[in-house]
Amino acid sequence: MDRVLIIQTAFIGDVILSTPIIEKMHEFYPDAKIDFLVRQGNADLLKGHPKLNDVFIWRKKHNKYTNLLKMIYLIRSKNYDCVINVQRFFASGLMTALSGARLTIGFTKNPFSFAFTKQISHRLRGQHETGRNLSLVKGITDDKYVRPKLYPRKKDYALVSKYQELPYLCIAPTSVWGTKQYPMVKWAELILSIDDRWIIYLIGGPDDYEECEEIRELSQRKNVNNLAGKLRFLESAALMEKAAMNYVNDSAPMHMASSINAPTNAVFCSTIPAFGFGPLADNAKVVQAKEMIACRPCGVHGKKKCPLGHFQCAYSIQKDQFDQIKYPVKEIY
């Protein structure tokens, strides 16, 4: 097998959860050129990846179908031996079906799966999403599990080194989905419960800056720093990797922490770990409502706001459920 393409044009977290396929394919086909196709905005996740040959970008938000046709032509021109489609939607299925590859693999839920060489079933419960993704290549590799993995570069580590001079914690407090996001006032309560000697970094994208700023102001702590929008994906990963703890929602930063095996406290509000999207780091903990809530989960991916208006799945989670990390103090002899 000389040329391989992996397609995942969904969100940031979905790309990260697809990276075990890169690891597995490189292990079994070390001389193959492995390419990856992502949506616009996600390519930075894979910059400098040592096991990838190239990363292609589908600009699906602008002239979606014109760019889809261009992408199909590009894929066909590469003469791939194998195309692995991690998505279950129309456009990626069409790309795969028309790729011209000798071997095409995807999930049975894809509307074009009838045209794939191999179709793999996708079960929501009972397996982590990374395991479901690895099932796509089980037949051409093996059934051993590998974790997601990102590769921050030397320059990413160098850029964040100025933030790492003192012991610190990271908090990624936002989410695309409102019911996946621990409320701002609750994040502020958690911050106030933490030893005030810790440096705390609030991280996220440019769109998260205002919410992070509101949390910073609510906490009224001088050592809380808003870095939202100031770091690229791999720079954020490099910062999280050396944090004493990363407090996150069920969202992309949780998967980022998994990809670098960084300590994680992941708060699940309306969603549940049983869907297969939980944290994977060695030092990882799930924080969720202690009592049964009849309306939880209210969906696989969360909703913009609580359908019943009470958001009890989030507000019932208390600050003492999170790990309190002891501040490192040098012994004086």
C-alpha cells in the first residue's frame, strides 16, 4: 500500500479522535504516504505531523459544492490505494465513492456506504469513539488499541514556555454546545476554591475570549489569565501537556488533553461518557451529576440550551467534585 487518504471534515475533536488511524496505518505501512483531509480551520491540528505526508483542506463554508467537486478531482488525481472515511455524511461519502481508490472503507451509516469496498458498523454505546474509528482499519492492520496523538512542535513548546515558569493549571471553560458547557458562575466558584498561589490559564479560541474574560472578572483573582484566542491548537496542547491539571468540558480540549496524555478533569453536563467520548489520559477523571436526572442525557452532542430551562445536570455539580491539586512547595531543610 503506497498512498492512503483519511477523511474527517467534522469538528476539531472529531479530527483528534481520528488520529489513532494515522498511528495504526503508519505502524503497518511505514513507507506509505498518508494524507489527511479536514475542513477549513482544522489543518493547524496536524501541522508538522511526523507521520503525515500532506493535509488537504475542504473549504465547505464557501462555495461548498464547487469546492466539493474540486476536492473530488484532487483526490482522484492522487491515485490512492486506500481511502478511509471516518465520517457518516453525504459529502465525505461522495468523495470516497468517487475517489477511484482500490480500497474504500467507511461506516455503514454513510449514505454512500453501498459503494465502499468495506462497510463497518458504528455502535454509539459500548465503545470509545477512538475504538469505533480504529474498527475501520482493523481488517488491514490489527485489533490492538492505540490512543489519539497530536505532535506539538519545538516552536509550539518554545512559544508557551514563558507561561510555564511557575506552577499552573488550565481551564477550557467553553463549548460549541451550550448544554455541554459548565456555567460561567460555576467555573468562577471552582477557581475561588483553588489555592490562590496557582497560576490559572483560561484557554479557547478567539470566539471564547469574552466568556473567558467574564469568568476571569467573576473570580476576581489576579493570577487568572485569559489566553483565549492567543494560542493556536498545538500551542494550547503544549501548554496543557505540562499543566498540573486541565479542567475541561466534554469538548475538543478534553480530546486534546487525551492526545498528549495530560491530566484531566472532564465535566459532563447534558451528555454522558457512555456515548464513547470520555477522557483517555492516564490521570483522567469524569465529573458529573451525582444523582440521576430523568432528562439526562438530552442528546448525543448536547443542545444550545437546556430544553426544560433548569440545566440541573450542570448546576448540581459542585466544586468539591473536582480534584484539588496541592500546590508544590519546596521543603526547607
